[in-house]
Amino acid sequence: MRAITSNRRWSDPTRRDVLRAGFAGLGLFAIGGGWSGCGGGGSLQVSNLANVGPLGEPDANGVRVPAGFTARVVARTGEKPVAGSEYVWHRAPDGGATFATDDGGWIYVSNCEFVPGGAGALRFDRDGNVVDAYPILEGRTNINCAGGLTPWGTWLSCEELDRGRVWECDPFGVESAAPFDALGVFKHEAVAVDPLSGQLYLTEDEGQGRFYRFTADSMHSNGTPDLRSGSLEAMRVLDPAGVGLVEWLPIPDPTWQGATPVRLQVPDSTPFRGGEGIWYADGVVYFSTKGDNRIWAFDIATQMLEVLYDDDRFTTPVLRGVDNVTVSAQGDVLVAEDGDDMQIVALAPTGEVVPLVQVVGHQRSEITGPAFDPSGRRLYFSSQRGSDGNLVNSLGVTYEVTGPFFV
């Protein structure tokens, strides 16, 4: 397998202009809340999630969905997703994303938050049948938690350990995965890419973790950023209240060669209480922090940070244990719960907080890896430890929910 690597210096046009042209040429420019070809159903559709009714009774697999929606299991830890395949679905499935294929199908990739870690993929045909399963990262990583998709069609898998790194993976399993220390050596959780600037935004799963931005020094010949070198910065919110205008402070030792961990190298940067999932949509980066059960929205153009959701604002909050996030093409921010009552909850564009999916009988597990297929009509996710709930076994289950997500 070929490594995902090459480089070229930035040319005279601005980084934003070059990347806009490069990504548009790849057919992977942002549309709505997802990538064209990597999720989302198109910008002319309207969210239906504020209109769905209450969750119904559990189905045969213990999944509750509203009327009009259906759920099925597509993979289980220790089992072969495709008859005759040699690949066995991994333990502790975590962060995930989808990628379109030329034949009208798609691929769902899923991290393995275990030791050893890695990532696997499920390939679907145009009718939604699982036709292949294979590894895209194996043997060299540990505790691969969340990550993020790129607008150039790769998956960034994040290691959630003290000296964790970010690995770029080919969702088709053809090119070999490669680590990029320039993105920081720390307890990574997730990453999102701004397709206009080519900058990456990263969360850190620490109680006093930071929120980071990476800017590459150079680009590949196809106009995409070269992740092998660049500058890593930490966010500082200027208002002591913790919202509003921000600035970015350079990290002196992003690869942690000295004695000071990355998050402590710039004391004036703003700590966030356990950074979790992250997603880019329409110029906004959404991310979650588990320590205070908040969903944040960072507007890139204005450099303003605000709190989109805070469970302290509710007497009986629907959403707690915030973790992985994704955004539909219609602007719904979907949040997976780590524990609580094992739901995926939608923050609809109209302001409603809507329970969308619940897995019953998995009390010691967590919901992970929510991602829409390219049509926006199917939602994938996992129960990381399944009904067993045992950290040692981590017998996860990966699901698909189909239904009227939009009108």
C-alpha cells in the first residue's frame, strides 16, 4: 500500500484561494452540514427533526426511534460483517464518518478505542447492502477515539493517550496510514477541517485541555495542505466569561520534546473541560466538552465563540454526557451521549432539543460515531461496549437508522 504523502510549497495566491480551487476540483466542497460526496443530503432540503414524535418502543435489537424510522445492526465486535470475508469487526467502535464511492455506494469508517487500536471500514453498495469490510489502520496505534473526515477524502484517526498522534487513513484501504506529529502530541479526541482555509481544529480530552488550530506550511500538488509541518496554536478567549472574541497563541513545542505537556505550554490559553467531538459546517466549528455538558459553536469568519447548548440551562435536561457530534446537511447538530440514557439527541435549527435514537439495555456503554450516509437518509453509530458494558471485552454494536431526517 502507498503512503499518503507528497509536498509542494505554497504559491503566490492566498492559502484560502488555493484551497478553494483545489477542493472544488476534487468535488469535495462543503455543502450544508456535510461534504459533497462525504455526507449530507443537499442544501435545499429542510430539517424534519423538530417534527418527529416521541421515541417508540424498543425494537428487537433494543433500539428506540420515532415513528417512520427503522434501525438495524450492520456489525458486531468479533463477527464478520460480510460472509466469507476475513475481516472481523473491531472492539470498542468509536468515532466514524462516511465517504461516497464511484458506484453510488458509500463507506462507513469506525475507530477502535482499544489496545491495540486502529480503524475499520464497512463498504455499502448503492442499495445499502454491506458488501465488504476491511481494516484501514492496524497494528501501530492505541486508543483510537474519535477523529474527523477531510475534504480531500481521507479519515483522520486520533489517539486518546498522553502522547497520542493523529493518523491519516485511506477509507478505501488502498494507501497505508501515516502519523502527523505536527498536529500535536497529546491526548487527542477529534479533528475538523475548514475547507476554505485548510486549517484544522482539534479537541483534547483532558480536564484542562485546550482547543487547537493547525495551519500547514505547504501544500500538496493537488492543493491540499501538507500535514507534515506547520504551526499549532491554542485558543484564548479574551472575555473572562469564556465566550466571545478569541485569539490564537502559538505552541512552542507541539511534539512534546521537552518536559511540559502541550496543553500547559501557553498558560494564557483557555482551558476547556474535556474536549470531545467536533464537526465543521458552513463556516462554524461545533465541538463538545464533557466536563460541563456544553456544545460550543465557533464562527471562523468572526472569530467568535458561543455556547450553543448547556445542560445547566434546563431543569430536566434531555441531553447529558455530551460526546461525539455531527451536523446534518439541514443544520441539525446531532450529539451522541456517553452514558446517561444512551441517546442521540438533535439540536434542531429551530431550537428544539429532540431525542432521536435510544439504545436500551446498554447502561454501561456509550453512543459513538454518528455519521450520515451521502444521501442524508441513513445515520450510522455504535454502542461502544454493547449490552455487556465490560471495558475489557468492549463488545460493540454498530447500527444504521433510516428515516425522514428531512423533508
